[in-house]
Amino acid sequence: MRFVPKVIAAISIALALSTASFAQDLKPFADTSRLVSIGGSLTEIIYALGEEKRLVARDQTATFPEAALALPDVGYMRALAPEGVLSVTPTALLVIDGSGPPEALDVLAHAGVDYQTVPEGFSHEGILTKVRAVGQALGVPEKAEALATELDAALKAVEARTAAIPERKKILFILSTQGGKIQASGTDTAANGIIELAGALNAITDYSGYKALTEEAIIDANPDVILMMDRGGDHGGTDAELLAHPAIALTNAGKNHAIVRLDGAYLLGFGPRTASAVGELVDALYGKAP
């Protein structure tokens, strides 16, 4: 068993190198005069690079910066309709990994739209890889490298704040509470990634993705803090309703009324604002930096 950590480390390095290689595989588009960006973080990166003049449309997840909201909306990233995308006569389509459905992308490709997929990664390195990939596709690698260097420094600075924390808090990220069912994050999610960046522990590690938890599972997890997206009560209920949940009430988070809510795109976007989001979460969990 003593070799397991080495094996895990080797796998992690291999995956990181594979993702970085994926980013380098992106080639400059032949024509970006009418670019459509699918994925909120990609749109944010394009604006952060100062290349927003190329954009003619976005998807529903692109809600920042505010100027992006003036662009036509071609639909939700995971439920794209080719007609909606083609209606803005794009010359290039930049798509975050996980968008689709595949059939829609296939139709767009056969319609002559040049599209490339940007790798998604819920980690410090994943953000830098994403920035560099966008830079490669838009033909501005120097700008992308400058932004990646800036974000790398910002992320390292906020990570340094939690490096010496002796007792890390356990966080339960709740996606929704519809019908009284607690849908929570396991591993391999943006929520898990942001929890780790904030120097905390995911209270749920025995499954991947998002699933409904039993009351017993919630009590056994016993989180110190509940983390949620701030969506005006939509799908998440009020704090009072959540604290009244019989299982939540028995946890440390429930007893201490420890609930943190942050804007979803800000918290889970893994783009240019992530270092700021992590810092805000660290403040909420461990207190503000002196």
C-alpha cells in the first residue's frame, strides 16, 4: 500500500501533461471575425484578453462581464441547437469541453463552421491551461501567457493563505434541495475543485459528480460548512428552510448556521475571477486576512 501515493501522483502528472498537450493542440482559427463562445469561462477569458471585439454571440452561461449580456444568446451549452448558433453566421466556434449534444456539434462542423474544443479542468493548472488554449485558438499566445502568469500569481497568493491551516473544514456543496432531496457534490466537479483550492475538505468523497444524499449520509458526513450557489432561492431554498432539514440540523454546519452562498458563475467558473472567488471563500471559512 505504501506505493499507492506514488501511483496516484504519477497518474495526476500524466493527466496534467495530457491536458496541457490538449491545449497546445488548438490551432489559430482561420477567421475569428465572427466568433461564438460556448462556456461562460471562455467568454470571460476572451474579455480578459481584450479580444471581445471578435465575439458575435455567447451561450446562457456567459453572464460576466456585464457587457457580454448584450451579445445574442445561442442557448445553453449542454443543449445547443445548431439553428441558434448558425443564425448569427459564425466564422468560428470556441466550445468548452462538455458542451453539446455531440450531434449538434457534428451538424455545425458539417455546416462548415470551424470549431475547436477547449479543455475543462477544475484546478489551478486547469485554469492556466484553459487561458493558454483560448490564446492559441485566437492567435494571441503572448497575451494569453501574460494573463496566465497574472492568474498563476493570484492563485498562488490565495493558496498560500491556507497552506498552514492545522484543521481544515469539511464542506458540503449542495446543488439543490428540490422536493426535500439534497443534491450534493462528490469528487470530479467544479465544486470539489473550489473547495480544495480554498484549503478545505469535501465532506463527500465516496462518489463522483452530483447525487441525492440520504439523511444518514448527510449526518455521517457532518460538514462544518454548507456551500451553495446564490440563485435567489431558486432550487436552493432559503437558509431557514435548509437549516430546518432534519439531517442538516444535526450537522455542525446546521448547529452553527454555517451557510456560505456565492454567485454560481463566480464560484464555479474556473476562469479569470477564480482567485478572487477562492479568496472570498477562504475569508468566509477561516476569517479575513490581516
